[in-house]
Amino acid sequence: MSFPILSSILLAPVLGLLVILFIPQKEDKIIKIVAAIATGITVILSLWAFIAYDQEIGGVQFVERIPWVEKIGITYSLGVDGISLPLVLLTAIVIFTGVFASWDMEKRAKEFFIFLLALVAGVFGVFMTTDLFFFYLFFEVAVIPMYILIGVWGSTNKEYAAMKLTLYLLVGSAFVLIGIIAIYVYTGLGTFDIFTLTEQTYDVGFQKFVFFLFMIGFGFLVPMWPLHTWSPDGHVAAPTAVSMLHAGVLMKLGGYGLIRAGIFMFPEGARYWAPLIATLCIVNVVYGAMVAMAQKDLKFVIGYSSVSHMGYVLLGIAALNTLSISGAVAQMFAHGIMTALFFALVGNIYNKAHTRMIAEFGGLAIQMPRVAASFLIAGLASLGLPGLVNFVAEFSIFMGAFRVYKVLAILAISAIVITAIYVLRVFQKVFFGPRNPRWDHIQDAKGVELVPLVILCGVLIFLGFFPSYLMELINNGVDPFVQIYLNTPKVGGMY
């Protein structure tokens, strides 16, 4: 039997939190070291899987299957392909750097890292499972710890933000659950296996109905306008590592679900609703960028910027071709790294200045050159500068979308100008301009604080110069499904 690499990735944070349970509360340093080791294991194993994946064979690899409830067809089934594997790696990188971004956590550190590791275990499960029942189960596991993490360790109206986030996402998950039950009953196969269900034929009316359920359910999580209002509040209230996971990974569950359980399973439903998704996502892109430009709080700027950038993901999904969907998956990866870096930097500044108000800063680059340089790299990635991985992802989306929605693609591209305005303006006001003597005591990032900055900047630059390592794997996962399920009708009953 081959080494169960996916189960090992999934169980590493679980074992980490179990070990932390038995460590005394006062041993903060040991708790953080255990969390770093557990998440470091996920990075090593994810990189191993990323490198070991055989692109010549393609398809789902590293498969693990254990019957769970055989009577109704529920199976503990894991496997990754070119779509899910980059997102597994993204999750591992973000949680590992998130632990170091939270190294100064003093308030109930034991409970904080327990819930943080539980959250990331759920995220890994969503990206790795090939069973719809476990997909939903892991989805719920990924959502619930967010309420506690924000409600206890958050700031800025944290109770309201935590409740709003949880209620919105649970409403979305209810739509997803109805869709899953409908699929199980409709097929009558007695299985929740995603790939078995993907191979079935469905009546056009049923496809439109279930895809609509998934569009709304996963749309809450992406988030798609007008279902987005929970997201900026959640970003602002969450502690640094949770903001990194929220924007960097949790929002990607919606895009991944829409691709995996939406367009590949119900291609005719996707074709029917794609124009609506494309229209709404342009509101995401333009509205999110405009609102970000008007914000005075650093976290709100990044929060609304995330709403805008996730609109590009939806545009790529709505265009329904290999280039655009590959770009959407790459954008999820690139945006996850970029926003994790942004929130790590803002958290670093906030922990020292105890404010995030842009107008209160000025000239920070003098005493924080490393933070300033990292912020500039994240900002340039945000506006799609060539040489950073975000450019490759956005360019693929625009090229694929232009074939289908020319006017909407042009509008989306124009939003890059707005992004450049608010990113460069924030950078100028915070790090340059007249120096504020109030912040002379602030020191630059050093020691463990440099770990997330170096790793996240390194990923953005390395894959920006060598995008083939990412794009070839993603294309390997996307293209077979597009050729089989989107280029030919896959329906029953009416056709």
C-alpha cells in the first residue's frame, strides 16, 4: 500500500491540536512550536504531492478510499488533480505562515491555535475529498471555528462580524446541502462519489435547478455580489492569521465548489446561468475596487479589494473555456498568497501601532523598510504587474473571457486602473510622505516576523517568473473536463 499522503496532510493539523490539548496553558512557546511543526508537515507533504503528481497520467491521483456508511454510499475518499492540488498547497502555505504571523499571540494562545488547526483541517478536507457528503461535512468544519476565532480574538465590532459571517455562510451551505440531496435522490445510484455523479446525464431542467442552488450557496462564500457584505466585516474583525485564512483560503472554497460540483457536473445549467454570473461578477470587480478606494482602514481596503479580485475568478468560471477556468484556478492560488501577505503586513503594523487608520501614518518606510518592500510586492501583485503570478492568472482570465463576453471583459480590465489608484495611494500615504514622529518607536519586521513575508513574497515572485510550474498542472486538471463536459452536450431527457 502506498503512503497515504493526503490523509497525512489532513491529519497533521488534527494531531497538532490534540497534542496542544495536553500542553499547559502557560507554555505559550511550546504551543506555537507544535502548531508550526504540524503546519510545516503539511507544507512539506503538499510540496511532495505537487512535485510527485504525474502530469502525463493526469486525472485524480494519491487516491485513498475507505467505506464509511456503505448502506447509503458514503465513503472516506480522498484524491487530488490539477484543480485541487494547487489549492491544497495554497492552504498549507497560508496556514504555516499564519502561525508565524500569530507568534505574538498571548490571549488564550492554547485555544486559539486549537481552533485555527481545526479550521484548516476542514479546508484541507474540502479540497481533497471526492465524496459529496464529506465535501459538505468538511465545508461545515471549515466554517464553524471562524465564529469562535473572530468572536473571541477579533477586534472592531467582533461579535457582530462573527455572527454575520457565520449566518451568511450557513445560509449558503443550506443551499449546497439541498443540491447535494437532490443529486443523490435524482440519480438513485446510492453513492456520493463526485466523479461517478459527474459522469451521469441529467435533465436540463434539473441541471438549471441544482446549478442555481450551487451558484447561490457557493456564491455566498466566493463572495458574489450582492451576497458579499459579510466578507469585509469578517476581514476587519478577524485576528491576523484568521484574516489570512479567510481571504487566502476560505473564499476559495466557493470558487472550487462552483467548478467541481457546479460546471463539470451540470454543464447545461452552467451555460444557462453563466451570463448572470458574468454580469454580477463585473459588479464585484468594479464596485469592490471603487469602495476599496474610499476606505480609511487598511483592513477594509484589502477586504473590498478581495471582493473585487474574486470577481475575476467568477468571470473566468462564467466564460466556460479551458483558458478562463484555468485562469480562475490560478487566480484563486495567486490571490490567496497575495492577500495572506497583505494581512500579515497589516497585522504586523497594527500590533505595533494599535491603529489601522491610513491617515494616521506617514513615512513608515524609514523605520520599516522590509515591511514597506513586502507591501509594495503585494500591491504590485494586486494590480497585476508582469513578473508576479497574479499577472499570469488575470491575463488567462481576460483572454478566455474576451472570447465570450467582450464588453464585460473590457470593464473588468478597466478595474485594474482603479486598483492601481488605491494601492499606490495607500502605499504612498502609509510608507512615504511626511514622517509622523508618533511612530518613531516602531521597529521593522525581524526574527519570526520575517517568515511569512519571505515565504509569501518568494512564492509570488518565483511563480511569476516560472508560471509553467503552476499553469501546466492546472491545465492538466481543467482541460479534460472542459473537453468532455463543456464542448459537447451532457444531458438526458430533453436532448
